Amino acid sequence: MKNFYFNIGCFNLFNLHLPHHTFYGNRSYSNTDYDNKKDWINKQLSMMKCNFIGFQEIFSKKALTEIYQSNPFYKNYQLIIAENSTNLPQVGFLSSKPIIHFQRYEDFPEESLLFVDDKKVPITKFRRAVLFAEVSMNSQNSFYFFVCHLKSKRPLFKNNENSKDPKSIALGQARSLIIRTAEATALRNIILSKISNNSTPCIVIGDFNDYPLAVTTKIITGSKPQKRFKHDEKKIFWDTLLYNVKDIVARKSMQDFSYSHIHNGYYE
């Protein structure tokens, strides 16, 4: 395969919706709020100048289409969305190259369902559907792209729990982690179904809602083979191992740090 050079972006749009459309209860944007949000997003896209972008938190495909088609750099790009059966925001993928086909995943693969002590964990769907796309880079080569948005670290409370109670917060955080772990496992299984025993490059773009070295992130990327393994055994692992962009950038940089946002005073 020849070398390819392109820019990839990951962009959480923070609840992009059209004005006067409610989301998360009674929240909505005024015309001014919407215009300001569109302008800000468009400025970021102009600075990014990406060939491929994975988006999160899209409530309205029309809103995102208005934004990217008004930007001369992205005028001829193709946008696809993974629609949810719920009212949660969706992920999307913007491509400068032809999309051969795409697929949304909401149900977990049967083989990825979790059991603990022979009891099934009752989580069988992604809260926000995962998007898969195969993109034609040229007449001979294609790439696989996944876009995902895993469950956040925000505590998931039951109706009778006090969101300010430390015990309830701990329980809520544990529920969110269990969901995120189940989603990561299901996504890993879907990725394996695409990349095993073939040489098509695969790129996973998303808001993982966790750290690069977190267990949930490592589930998605796969584990490196142990040092004591024989070479042929290691090749089985290498065939399906994804490489974290953070590690790639760190090897090329004089400084070993990277972050994409600041949350509660922490760079993450």
C-alpha cells in the first residue's frame, strides 16, 4: 500500500441543535445563541482543515450541514450520521473522499455480552450508536473509520438518589463505568470483525470519555503481546492492535503530554 497523508479531526459539538428546538428537557438555543455557536464551530473547522472528521453530540444533521457547507474548504465533503433510537445526540463522520458504504451499530454483538458469575450484565446496546464507514482513498485502497461516543463519567443516578450525597455519587459513577466498559467491549468486538485477517487500515475516532491508559481505552485498542510470547503468537496480537495517537505524537515530540480539554481544572 502506498503512503497516504491526511488530517483527521475529532470534534465534540456540545449539543448542536437548531434554534428553538428543545433538548435535555427544556433546553434550547435562541437565534443569537445558534448563530454564535455556528460561527465558533466554523472557525474551528477552518483552523483544523481536516480531510476526515468524527463528530459527537449532533442533535440536528441539518444544523451541521448548514455549518460545513458554508465553509469553502468543506463544500464538497460528504456527511453521514448514526441515528439513535433514543433522543440522545448522535455521532457523525465528514469525509473528503467517497464513502463506499457505512453502517450504524446500536445493538451489541452477541459474543460481546458480559457475564459475571454466570449472570448476564443487562447492558446490550450503545447509548449512542457507533458509526462505521469504509472510505475509498483511491481506485486500489480503502480505509475503515469508526466514530464513537462512549458513556460519560457523569454519575448515573436512580430516581430516589440524592445527587449531592457521596454514597449516591459513588454508586452513580460505578454505573457509568460499567456501561462504558460494556460499550468498549462491544466496540472492540465490532472492530475485530472488520480488521481481523485483512490489511485494510482502521482508524477509530471518538470521545472515549476516559484516559489514554484507562482500561476501557485499552479494551478498544487491544493489548500488546507479552514479552515471553513466541514471535508467531505475538503476530496474532499485532494483527489487531490499534495504536494510540497520543503515543505516536509523544515519540515525535520533545514533551510527553497531550490533552484535548480541561475539566474541573484538570487537563485531559
